[in-house]
Amino acid sequence: MKTRPQIFSSRSWRSSDNNHPTFRTTMVLIFSFFLLLLGLFVRIGWVKSPIYWRGKGMAEHRSNLYRPSNATCPPHFRWIHEDLRPWRNKGITKKMVEGARKTANFKVIIVDGRVYVEKYKDSIQTRDLFTMWGILQLARWYPGKLPDLELMFDCGDRPVVRSKDFSGPLADPPPLFRYCSDDSNLDIVFPDWSFWGWGEINIKPWRKVLEDIKEGNKRTKWKERVPFAYWKGNPHVDPSRRDLLKCNLTQHQNWDTLLYSQDWDKESKEGYKQSNLEDQCTHRYKIYIEGWAWSVSEKYIMSCDSMTLYVKPRFFDFFIRGMLPLQHFWPINDRSKCSSLKFAVEWGNNHTSQAQAIGEDGSKYLHENLKMELVYDYMFHLLNEYSKLLKFRPSIPAGAVELRPEKMIGAAKGLHKKFMEDSLEKSRNEFEPCNLAPNDPTVLREFQYKKLNALKRVENWEKDYWENERKGN
Ligand SMILES: *[C@@H]1O[C@H](CO)[C@@H](O)[C@H](O)[C@H]1NC(C)=O
Ligand SMILES: *[C@@H]1O[C@H](CO)[C@@H](O)[C@H](O)[C@H]1NC(C)=O
Ligand SMILES: *[C@@H]1O[C@H](CO)[C@@H](O)[C@H](O)[C@H]1NC(C)=O
């Protein structure tokens, strides 16, 4: 007992430094001996420790200190309940899951934290591979936390589970995961492959892109950016994009827009020098328009600090449902794109502080609520809630293969290999997932009401403006 632990440097100990221990110091000694003994017992497992010491070591204890387990999930997480609503009462049977096989590219099976897939058909490009890779990274991020489950995944563009085909009380809609859905379909939305990289067009994993864009945003201050609406993309995937191109600046018309066709073949030959995402944050306004379905470009456009001019969409992905017009973006009428864009740009150039604030708020939403940690949390909660509905015990089919990182990296080539290496989760997350708010339809209804209200307001401003213009002319 020569070395004095910190705890003994109390007054009672110091008062007995004269080598004649008093009754009180003897009691302190005995008490501390018992404390030591108790500590030893906890350590070797004879006595259960208080709850916050338990678990998987110091990392988890620390995480409780750094991020209280009451951190609430971002607003778009509430839609998880809505996506699973068709199965809330009856649950999900094996037959319903198999019913989704018709269009699925693969089935994911998770048993004891291991991820298996049963592949049915190839997808476009490497969507299927990078989606599987993403789910495998989730399992590495939260080892031992994923529930057992079986789910069907469809990598195609547009949703296919039509609500009108499954409306009666006896209907058993197949639960089918994909990247987007719309108001007339029941497909369950899940983060797309590009969060782990999109090798075909040289888009790096999202974690890295977010950093690059953050740096890029610092390079050009908002007020110094080109006061036009900018868009670059492939106009051939959908008629509405060809319609958009009609608004481009020419010698005869000026709708305050600058639009460019993306030629991926040419860019790939030139090493993608023209398509660095962080170099595309140089305009005050950036246009988002869907392609054949939702567009992966959305998150890159919206994280630029420019005000996003969001052409009225039909589809939604998993995160846009937490964002509001006039707060995070400016809504554009899809039936009169040119005049709607012109009005938005003029309004923004007349109200620069407000336009800048909308741009920055939109970006902030992505930089804060769509950082990779929270993409994993969304996947975690969605899978967790889904698994609670399963009415059967998930099992590994004979034809399934286990996903293993070294095998997948080994089989990949070029940029795909590099992006897998870059997006490999090398250690478990030391934080708990955010807290998912319970299902509350009133919150969602209020949100929808706010959204419709904002849309209506812009529509009226626009109408008044163009009516005045006509009168003036
Ligand atoms: C989480 O808990 C802490 C401490 O009890 C409290 O101060 C904080 O307001 C809580 N946060 C939320 C989002 O409930
Ligand atoms: C749109 O106009 C700009 C400027 O005049 C031009 O450089 C660009 O090529 C045009 N875009 C298309 C798709 O024609
Ligand atoms: C912008 O300001 C100009 C000049 O004051 C005005 O004529 C125009 O109507 C304004 N446009 C919008 C959309 O606010």
C-alpha cells in the first residue's frame, strides 16, 4: 500500500500522515480493499457490473459519453415506418418475399451477422455488386447488430409494385427493395450504389466526395458565383430533359440558364477532367431534374452551397423526403420549365442573402444528415424494422454465397477495385445508431402540409410575376 491511488488523497488520509492511522483511515483502507476486490470480481465475471460498464469494452463506454444514445435520427428516417406500412398489420411471410422474385436481381440473406446473396440476374453496370458491397460494409460497421433477415433487391430504375394491384385487405404485396419509389408504388427505398462509388463514371465513394465538395465550396464564394442556373447531364434518358435543353441561352433568348450535355464516352477518353464534381460548384443556381427515374446526381448537385432549382419530381429516394421547398431548395414547375427557371434566378439575384441561405441550408442538410454514418444508420433501422415484421425464420438457401470483402476486392478490377478498397469499413463504428422516432403519421402529415404550402406560394409568386410582365409589355 505504498503507492497511493488518487482516491486516497482525501483529507482524512492526509491528516494521518504521522504513521498513526486513526480509526477513520483504517475504515478507508478496509473499504478500499473491498472496492478493489469487487473490481476484481467484476473483471473475472463473478459479479455483474453496472449497466454502462457492460458491453464490448471501453470503446462502447466511451461512445455513450460522446454521443448519448438519445441522438435523434434526421427527419427522413420517419419515412421508414411509412415504407413498411403495407405489412405492419399482417407481417411478412416467406411467400410474400418470394413473390418479389419476379423482377429482383438478387436476394440478401443475413444470418448471425453474416451476409449471403442468391443472385438471379445481372443488373445495369455494377449496381448489384456495389449494393451488395454496401450491405456488407453495414455488417462490418455494426458487427453483431444486424438482425437475421431475407430480402429481395431490384436494381432497376423505376418502381414496379403498384399499389392499385394490392389494395384489398387480402392483398399480400411483395416487399421489394430498390433505389426509388413514387406515390403509386409500394417499393421500399434504399440507398443507391453510388455511396460506395460509381466506377463507370469515376464518381468516388460518397465519404470522399463530401470532403472534396466541402473544399470546392470554399473556393468560390456564393456572391462571386456565376448568376445563372447551371445543369450538366445526359439529355437523352428522358423527354423532360430534352425539354429542359430548350431553355438554354442563345442569341435569341435568355432564360438565365446555362445547360450542357454530358458526353461520358468523350469524358472517359479524356480521363474525366471535365467532370470533377467539386469543380462544378461555380454557379449560384444548380438545376436538378430527374432522368428515367430519380437521378443519382441529386446529392452532388445539392451539396454545392448553390441554390438548387428542383424541377418537380415524380420519384423520391430515401433522403429527399426530409427536405422542404424554400428551405432547402427552390421548386421549379415541370410544365413551364423555362419561365419557372427564369423567375427563380431573377428572384435569387434580387434576394441574394435569401437565395444563398436556401443553398447553404440544403447543403447543410446533406453534409450533416447524409454523412456516411447516417447512411448506415438509415440502412440499419430500415433492415431492423423490416426484420421485426418477418413471420418466418430466415435461412440460407443452397445456392447462396457468402459475401467476403477480400473475395469481392480480389474479383474487382480498375476503378471498381479502388473504390471498394477506399470504401471498405476498416473498423466497427464505436457509436450507437441514432434513435428512430416511433411511427407518427401526424408528423408526416404536417410535413406534407408544409411542403404543399411552400409549393403553392412559389406557384403564386410566379403567376403574379408573369402576369405583370405581360401587362407591362
Ligand atoms: C439527451 O439527453 C441529455 C441529457 O439527459 C439532454 O440534455 C438532451 O437534451 C437530450 N437530447 C435529446 C435530443 O433528447
Ligand atoms: C448552351 O449554351 C451554352 C452557351 O451558349 C453553350 O456553350 C452550350 O453548348 C449550350 N448547350 C447545349 C446543350 O447546346
Ligand atoms: C427583380 O428586381 C427587378 C428590379 O427591381 C424587378 O423589375 C423584377 O421584377 C424583380 N424580379 C423578381 C423575380 O423579383
